[in-house]
Amino acid sequence: MSKLDLLKQEIANKPYGNKAVLNYWQAKGFVEHFTDPVPLARAYAFAELMRRHEKHVYENDLILGSIHGIYTVNDSITDADLEYANRVVQSFGSRNFATNSDHYAPDYETFLNEGICGTLARIRRSREEHSGDADADEKMIFLEAMEISMLAFRDMVKDYAEVAAKKADECGSAQLKTVAQACANLVDKAPATFREALQLMWLTHVTFCYEGRYAMAMGRLDQILYPFYRKDVDAGVLTRDEAQDLVECTLYKIIERGCDTVNIAIGGVDRNGVGAVNELSYIFLTAVKNCQIPGPNLSARMYDGIPDEFIDACLQVIGTGIGYPAMMNDEVNIPALARYGYAIEDCRDYCMVGCIENFLQGKQPPWSDGRFNSPFYLELALNNGRSMRTGKQVGPKTGDPATFTSMDDVLKAFETQLRYAAREYVAFFNNENDRYNPKHYTQAFLSCFCRDCIGRAKDINDGGALYPSVHGTCAMGIGTQADSLAALEKLVFVDKRFTMAEYCQALLHNFEGYEELHAAALNSPKYGNNDDFVDKYAVWTVDKHAEIFSQYRTRDGGGIYIAAASNISNIYAGMEVAATPDGRKSGEAFSDAASPMHGMDKNGPTAVVQSITKPDYTKAACGTVVNQKFSPSMFKDPQKRAKLLAMLKVYFKQRGQEMQINSVSRDVLKDAMEHPDNYRTLVTRVSGYSAFYTTLDKLVQEDILKRTEHE
């Protein structure tokens, strides 16, 4: 058996404890420091967690670090103990996704180059540099909190090394002894080898998991780890196969947490704009193919001149069914980020967090985003600001649509509703963020991994980061909006088959009694078929959302990006909206993200490419999601795969921003729904992430099933 197979088997047979004890250990630290300044109390709570949780080591570990310490079977910890601990931790509170807690790509480059010892030294230098500042007391407290946290992390690393060494002696494992020594070397020294660099990175990631952070990206690991890899290979102390084993046995342990969206970016250009695909890029591709689990969420950055060999390697991995890597376009994302004034070198060095969200690794606070239900505001425009489902006035009065005499009138009303909704959206978002006093919600350990929190002696959310926070507004249903606007223009203002009054009444009645109009709406031009008549409204939608949100800022002055991404919210946002002019019935799902509506892209994938590259997605700095489905034969047959590769090159040359591909056949998906026990390990692409298909809600399964499958 391979090293990966042995580890897979061991992980599958390891039971979890039955009590979650993270709060228990943190509470121990809080209780001892109730009267200390909050940053110190939080740091001591973190320190207690790092030192006290169980360090689980697998006999087949190549890289140490497990989240099994989240749970315990220790019967001496009673339910009453846990209840009190929860009260203590909840009293201090914590940030969450919406308030910049996770979905972050740490500055692993700096940390791996200087190690724990170098980071501690930098904290101490900063203390000396800021000792005479007017706010020196506040800065000294925060730097002390960072030091307490980093020292506790160092103790955790030491504990792992000692537990592994003891286990190596007990089972007589030379492999585990090597693993233990590599970990022990990191206690007082910076990583000197590829194994040590990977080990330090993984233990850091596991630590973020212990803090309860989700979707913590690893960023550009093929670039960050490459100097260590190249040095070891050139020195003859590491082979490519050995590096492959190390990467696989690290990434597979993501499965311990279930489906965690751990984004890793490979490929792309470097900070100088030069193509940077390297051997590690291919190693990561092979690793995820062999792991066959929903995470990590691998993202492959494409650029003009990228080797065909790399694209083909991506397609072969996608063809296994896991649905990743998603493919991102540097020629769109870099200029999209540059619009916000970042240094061009930093824009070129972007990665992704979560699903597809563009991020400057280690240079800005954690990501946040939210759902913006754009089709609902079209509904309001067609009902004078009232919800068609409830009759409530929820938007401004934009006029009786029966009086609209042109598409300009429709678009003007729609834009007014969008602008009103955007003001509300941003106000609610910033109000929620302003409730979190940054002095009381410090994140000392996380701040150690952001430039230049140590140098500035400030928290990551309190001015420590080089760039301010940003927020992504995820506009729902671009295809639904484009199809709806085109249907109105075609049926009301061009063909004059129906009046606006009739159309709006049909929507209010969910097309019941309006069967002729409904059939005409379904047969009107649809986005995804290279028809400018409808595609122009996708362009308008992106342009208008970008224009509206560009005037707003986050609490600390960062941009409000837009995204054409919905995750699975196209389903749930659709539940809130009445029938739409494209023929969609009330409560039904919208088109997903930037993709055409399911089943409406009837002219093949090349027509889809022509349509979805018409909007200017350099105005969408967050990113987009384009879901496409191709039959498995497209990936198994080299000639068919070559055609798919050629189509992708055209897509990216025409400035498509992103594409992700599902390669599991409709027949397999249907059978998996009927016989889930036979498909427990079936991984498929959802929208921006992959998951075990049989664990998904039935509505999500059906949404995936409806996507057009191209041959």
C-alpha cells in the first residue's frame, strides 16, 4: 500500500471523542485572567488551548497535526464544566465570518522564512521601536498578547514532536522518528527543508482550526514552498516522489474536519508578471487527484502563454469527478484588483479564499461577503416597489409599470431599486461591523500572519494590515436577470404581443391563467447562446452593479467588490422571489452565479463561452463562478480533451474570469440520489466548492442535476 493509502486507512478507523472541549480549555485561560486587559485575556485563553489539547499522532503520519484534540473522552470533564466554560467564552465573544474572522490566507511566506524564533524576535524588536509612542501602553499590551500566543504555539509544536518521538519508540517506526525530529527542529529554528516548511505550515493551519476558523486558505503554496523544494532536490536530499507523498499525506488530513473549503492557488504569474508554473504545481494536482476528497479547494491560475501541458493536467484531475481545480484568469483578476489601488506586484501575487474570492495573501484583514438578491429588485421595479409575494412596500415607488413605454423606463426603475437596496445592504453590513470594538475583539495569533501587524503593533482589524478590509457583494442570478429583461423587450416592446400590465399580472399570478404568455416567455432569447439581444443585459447587469457599489467603502476604507457568485444561494434566494419575466415560476431557483440558466444554453459550449465573456469582469474584483458540465468521455479521450483545452484557451483569451467543471455524468448523479449507500465517496462540484454528493440537500442535488451536460 502507498503511504497515502495507509494514512487513509488509519484515519478512517480513528474514532472521535464524544465531548467538544475547545471552550473548556479556553475558559481555563480566561478565568485566570479575568481582570487583565482583554487582548491579554484572549491570548492566555489561546495559550491554554494550545498547551492542553491532546496531540494526536497517527502511526503513518508524514506531517504532524490533527484536529482530534477538539474532542475528548475524558470523563472527569463534566457537562456542568462544559456549560460554565461555554458561558465564559461566550461572554468574551468572538468575531465571525461577517466581521472578519476567517476566510483568510496567512502570510506563510514570511513565517516559513523566519520561523517561530524569527517571529518572536520581530515582536520583541517592535516592542523596542514603539516604546516611546504616545499610545505605547496599548501597543505593548498587544505585542505581549502576540508573544504569549506565539510562545504557546511553539509549545504545541514541541509537544507534537515529543508525542511523535514517544510513539516512534513504542512502535519501532523509523519513519515516525524522522517526522518527530523534523517537528522538533522547528521549536528553535526556521525551517531548513521542504518537509520542515510543510510541517510548520500545516501545524499553523491546524491551529487556526482549533480557534474555530473556517475556510482558512493556504494560498500560493507552489510558490511559497518551491524554494525549499528546489534546494532539497538539487542537494539530493529529496526526490519528487517523496515530496508527492508529503503533500498528499498533508492534504488528506483536511478530511478530518469534513468539508472545509481550504483554498490553494497554483500556477499564475509571479510578482514580476512572469509565468510561474513549476514542479510543485503539478505535485499539488497529482495530490488532490490521489486524495479524492472535497477539499482542498484547488484553484489553478491561468495566464497568457501558460503551458498546454498544465491545462491538460488540470483537465485530467477534473475528469476524475472531483470538480477541481477551478480555473481562474490572471488577465482579468489582476486588473480587477488593480482598480483598487493596490501595488501591481501584490495584485499579481493574489490567491483565493473560500470558493473563488480574490485575496491579497497576508496583506489585508479576513474576507467577508454577502448575498444580494438582484432579481428581487427587478420584481420591485415591476410592482412599484412592492413585493409580489407579500404585497408589502419594501422599495421606493418607481411608478406603475403599466405606464412604462420603453425598456429605458424598465431599466430606470430597476436601477432605482438596485441603488436603494445597495444603500440598505452597505448600511446593515457596516453597522454590524461597527458594533465590534477592535480593542476588545483582538486576534493576536492571526495578526502574527499579516503584514505588518507586528511592525505596527496593531491588530489585523485595527489598522495592522497593509491594506484595509474589503467586502464582496454577491449578485444573484445574472442569467435570470438577462433572460427576464430580454423577454420584456422582445414580447412587450418589439413584438408587442403583450402589454406591461398583462405581463405584470401574469407574474403576480405565477403565470396561472396566462399560459400563452408563459410559453412565449420560456421561448424568448436566453443568455448563453451568443445572442446579443439578451447578452447585452448581462453586460448591463455587471456594469450597473459595479457602478453602484463602487461608491461605497467598508468601515476602514476598503472597497466593496462585486461578485457573480452565488454558492448555492441561487436556490434559497429564488425562494424569496415571485415569478420572473423569463418564465421562471415563483420560488424556483435562479440561474447559478455567472452561468446561464439551467437547460437554456442550447447552442453548445462555444456559444456559452461567447456569451459569458461579453461582460467586463475586471469590474468584479471578488470573482465569478461559471459552472459547466461535460460528459466523462470528454476527459478520458485525449482528442476530445484537446478540444476542450482549445475551447478553454479561447475562453481565457476572450477574458473569461473563471470556469469550473463537473464531470460526473447525469446517470451517475441520478443513481446516487436513488442509491446513496453506493456512492458515499462520490465527490462533485457544487458551486465554488466540491462536496460529497450524497451529503447534499436534495434541492442542491437537483440543481446540479439540471445543469446542461455538454458532449
